[in-house]
Amino acid sequence: MLFRDGFEVWPMTEEIHKGLEGILVAESSMSYIDGDAGQLIYRGYPIENLAREATYEEVVYLLWHAELPTRAELESFADRMAAERAVDDGIIEMARSLAAADEAPMASLRTLVSMLSAYEPEEDADSEDLEATLRKGRRITAKIPTVLAAYDRLRRGDEPVAPREDLSHAGNFLYMLTGEDPDDVAIEAFDMALILHADHGFNASTFTSLVIASTLADAYSAVTGGISALSGPLHGGANQDVMEVLMEVDESHMDPRDWVETAIENDRRIPGWGHRVYNVKDPRAVLLQEKAKALGESSGESKWYDYTTTIEDYLTNEVGLVDRGIAPNVDFYSGSVYYQLGIPVDMYTPIFAMSRVGGWVGHILEYQADNRLIRPRARYVGSTGEAFVPIDER
């Protein structure tokens, strides 16, 4: 350690890693990403298997308990989650106020999730009790769809639809959003989207949640922090940008290939391409592309799928982005999937949070089991030894 003017300073030779890129801060068995191979694994299971064969509830159980449930365990877990879906009238009234004030969806979700803690049972107040944290996580995960659907309906002038316990996590949200029973194709597509967004290593929102949880703050504080981090345009929100681009293509009445060619000539960035970790096509994009196609075939309207695949083909084969390590990420296809499910465009990032809470809670449980306060350092580059001047002499 070096000293200057009697003050301890960090050695100037010590390398700074802006954004903590490449820095290992903990060990985790939650998810593994191979950006060169385009591989994503949850608890040892390839994402392709989980997305095609499991349910969101099954994946959340896996993330929280480190093993796949038996049928009996899954039924019990899903039943407990479903029983926690209803929220207090005070939450609905707050959602009504936020909708009336035209508050943004992510800001509204942040407020509502924080407010949920006011209705916690007293016996779960101990934030150092991992079993209590697990119960809090279950309640938060179960209630987020309810508050999101209520907020969206209220801002559209409709009354909230009460949750149903006989529907899956994905099916119940679509039902609460529209007031109508979703078909199997819609439920399967949305369930897959939730699975694919459930966890993704130490991303910004997950790390934010862990920094908060490492102080032994409660799960509500940690999840609220995760939502706040996800709201930033450099983390969440690209799926909304993608859909807005596709809508622009549609309104232009141009061939999507001509549209994207013109956009590139005008130095426009095409959202949904490139990722901090993946150098090849995001495996989640591959899976959602399948669902985008299935939804188009089911509805008889395939233009959104056609737009995305045409743009992908042009950027891959004509521009050569994939050869440069810039490939479609999960947002490139999730936007059109959500749109075909009838989800408003500005609700896409809140939907991301609705899924990712499963990963946030899992990481909180894992980290607090062997907790250490996260406390990095910064290199001080300011002055030292300044003489204080009384305010009247300045």
C-alpha cells in the first residue's frame, strides 16, 4: 500500500476494471453461460431442455432448491405460489393512484413491490432467517404478476381481474391482463419466455440485488433494487425497442430488407443485436424464434416473424454482424412474442422483472447462506492535505 501526505492511497499500477468486467466476486451454482458456444445452463440443465419440457414453476423450484422437483413437490410448490397471488386492497389502491398519475410501468412496479413488505406477516420479519427469506421470495414472485396486470388494466380504464389459483403462473397472468382464458399456444409461449429470462449470471440487476442482500436487508429491499437496476436502458428495455422498430417497419410499408438497409446507411443502431457475454446467437433467441413462428401460425398473422427473420438474414449474411461477434440476443425475438400475446409494449421490461425475480431470489438465498458484505474499493485520485478555510474567509 502507498501513502501520500500521510494518507493511504491505492497503487496506480493496480488495474481498474470499469464495470467490474471479468472480475470474479463470488461462486454460484445457479447459471452458467458460454458466450462463444451460445450455451446457457441452469443448475446443470441446458436451457433448451428446460424451456421445451419444464414449466416456469418447475424452473423456479430448481433455482431455489438446487434440484428438480418430483411431481408431488412441484404440485405442492405451485399450489403454495398460487395461494399467494392475491394482494391487499391497499396495493390495488396504490396501483390505481400510480395509473392515474401516468407513472411509468417500471417505476410503478418498483413502488408496488416495495409496498408489499407492509403486508408481510410478523413472523417473517427476521431478514437473517433463510426460510423466512424463501417465503418472502415466494410471495413476491407470486404477487408481481397480480400488481402488474392490475396496474395495466387500471391505466386503460378497466378494473383489475382477480387472480385464479387453477391456472399456471404464465396462464394466470395472461388471464388477469386480458380477462379472457388464454389458449394453450399463448400459455406455452409465455411460459417459455419466463423460463428463458429467469436467470443469467451476475448481470447488473442480479448483482444489485446481491449487494443489497449482503447487508442483510430483506428480500423486498433486494428485489426492489433489482427492479431499479433493470429499469435502466442499458439493461432492460431492448425488447421494447425491437418491437418499436418492427412497428416502424410495418408502418413504412417498405420491404423489411430495404428498411434495414436504409437504417444502416443512416447509421441507425438496430436493437436486439449484440450482448455483453454472447459472441454468437443467444440460445434464448433461438428458442423464442420458434415461439414467434408458432404464434404467427396460430393467429394466421406471420408478418412480425417475417420482419424479424428478414432483418436477421440481412444483418447476418449481407452486413456480416455475426462474423464480427454481434448476433441476435434474447430481445430480438421476445418483443414480437409479447406483442402477439397482447402485452402492451411498455410492459415488456416489467415482464422481464416478473421472470427474473425467480433468479434474484435464488441468488439471494445462495449468497446469504454464506454471506459476506459486498464492499469494493475505489482508487482515490483526489487531493490530500487541503487546509480548511473558515466560511467567512472563503
